[in-house]
Amino acid sequence: MKSNDQLAATGHLLSATTPDAANSGFRWVILLVVWAAFTVSCVDRFAWASIAAPAGRALGFDLALLGALTTAFYVGYTVSCPIGGILADKLGSRATLAISMFPLAALTFCFSFVHTFWAGIALHLLMGFAAGAEYGATIKILTVWFGKDKGRAFGIWATGTSVSVVLANAIVPRFALAYGWQSAYQILGIATLVFTTICVLVVRDAPAGLSVPRISGARVAALLRNRNIVFVALGGAGALYGTLGFVAWASALLTVAHGLSPVVAGSVLMWFGVGAFLSKPLFGWLYDVLHRYARLVAVVDLALFIVLLVAFGKCSSTSGYFFIAPFLGAAAYGYTPLLIGLYTQASGPRLAGAAAGFVNTIWSVGSFISPILAGYVFAHGRSLDMTLGVIAAGPLAGAIFLCCVRSSPDVRVS
């Protein structure tokens, strides 16, 4: 069984054989189609939250149980992430995208025919299971196709989540109001099918002339013992704990603890979203420029995240919230392309899919825990400072874990 250094060296040799890959303009076409497919799949993910109240009333679902469908989606998503990552390394990224997204399209369309709560739970569980395999396949594609500018590729691709939230909330409720929620899901299913077809037709596993060897079970086992990947996974879990905890409770903190109107609170959080959107390609560019110091940049970003959470909690004016929000959004999401760069640097292109699946599974744990824990603290104390303190514990832990990441060989495509 090969050591971690040998695994990294293998990735380096794989990259070094492709000097033309980094100069191929086709890689930007690859990025565009996988970004579009990812964005549409995220709209499928967020669609229920945008129309849960009216659709739930029409179906006769208990109001208190509407969020269970979203939870079911993420349970399926978390389970399938490592499976999809290993499939991407064993079968190839394009095949895994097809295995993931064609069923997602069909399941999204079929959700329009749901009449019972448990059928809705089952379909959302399966939708999440189908969608989760996409992540590892996409990360592997970008790792293989991009070299010195892969940080920018990761950053641009990651904006799909931000764009999809806007699209889901701007389009789906209006379409559901005009034509019915069932028609909204049918259109989403068709759109997913169309973009998936385009993606599978256009995407190639690797540039011409490059063969990406398939992996063995022994290599996956060695990957899971890779120190850097483990600490990046734990660091990202802490970071996402902070991000999702704040996103889940920011509006309530502003309206209940500081008395802002929902409209004003929404406007503040809109600027938070703008900062988050712009930060991803910006920090991706920083990874490309400072990739040998990506760990340090990520730690500094998480430290700024903590400082801005404190500043947000101490702020007492509406204008102050508007000023802090975009910087807080940038710090709360900017680490994403940095951490993707770090774990793909540790894994190399050959094992990038399995690494992505493993890391994203661990990251999801932070996403699950923080909204519940922050909500418990806020509900029992109504204290903005205490709630933000609990949220800030995540990026603090994340920064500590990232400090344990060691420098590893540069396995970028040269």
C-alpha cells in the first residue's frame, strides 16, 4: 500500500504528463457546462423551501413537518457523497454525472405527483441520494482539466450555490403561483434533464492524450489516512458550522434581538449574499496566486469571520449592519475554493473524486449541527452575543484544525 507522499507523487506524475491541458480553452467550456448543471441541481434542492408553505397547505401537510423534506434530502445527499466520489475515480466523472443527474431529473419530475407526506419524504431522500454523487464527479473533472488556474475554476463553480438560491426564490414561487406547484416541479425536472444531457455530451473525463487511471480499494483506504485530507475535512466542517449557523438564524437574530423589520433584515442579508458570491472567485484567484500559502489564507479568513461575527453582534445601527454584511458574507464563504484546493492538492487528480466525497460528507456534519445548536441557545436565552458565540466556535475550531495541515507537494497540472 502506498504512503501519502507516494499518493501525492503519483498525482504529480499524472499532472506532469499533461503540459497542454492548462492551455486548452476547452476547459472553460467544461467549467461552464458543469457549473450550469450544478446550478440547476441546486435549484432542485432549494425549490421545496421556496414553496413549502403553499404547497404544504395544498397537500395537507402539517406546518411543523414541512422542513422534514429538506432534512430528508440532505440525509440522502450526505450518504451518497462518498459513494459518488469513489464512483468518479473508478468509472469516470462523466459516467458518474449521468448516474447522478438523470435520476435526479426523473425524481424531481415525479415529485409533482406526490399526495402523501411519506411519499414526499421518500422522494426527497432519493433526490438527495441522486444529487450527492454529482459533487465528487465535478471536483474530479475540474482537478484534471485545470492547472495553474484551478482555484479560479473552483471559485467560479462554487458560485452556483449562490445563484441557485436566487433563482429558486425568484422563479419557483412565481411559477408555482401562476401554474401550480406541480407544474413548477415538472419544469424543474425537464430543465435538469436538458442541462444534464448537455453536460454528459460535452464533458470529457480528461484532455485528449491523458489517461486517468482507475483507483483500487487499497488506494481509497490510504486516502482516508491522509493527514492533510482529514484535517481539511475537520477544518471545513468547523467553517461550515459557522456559515450555516449564521445563515439559518441571521434573520431571526436581526428581527427578534435587534428589532429590525423583516424587510430591512432581508435587505441586510441580501448584501451578505452579494459578498458571499463575489468572494468565491476572488479567493479562488488567491489560491492560484498563493497556493503554497492557501492554508494560511484560509486560517486568516476564518479569523476575520470570527472578528466580523463579534462586530455584527456588537453593532447597534442599521447602517452598521449594511456595512458589515458584505464583508461578513465574503469571510463566511471565501474559504470554500481554498479548502477544495487544499484537499485536491493532497489527493492528486487520480483520487480527487474520492477525496471530495469523503471531505464533503464530513463538512455536512457541521451543516447539520449548527442550526440546531444555535437555535437551541437563541430560543433559551434570546441573547445575540451567546448565539453568535456558539456560531463562532465553528470557525475557531476550523482554524485550529487547518493549522495542523502540513505543506504537501504541488500536484497541479503544469
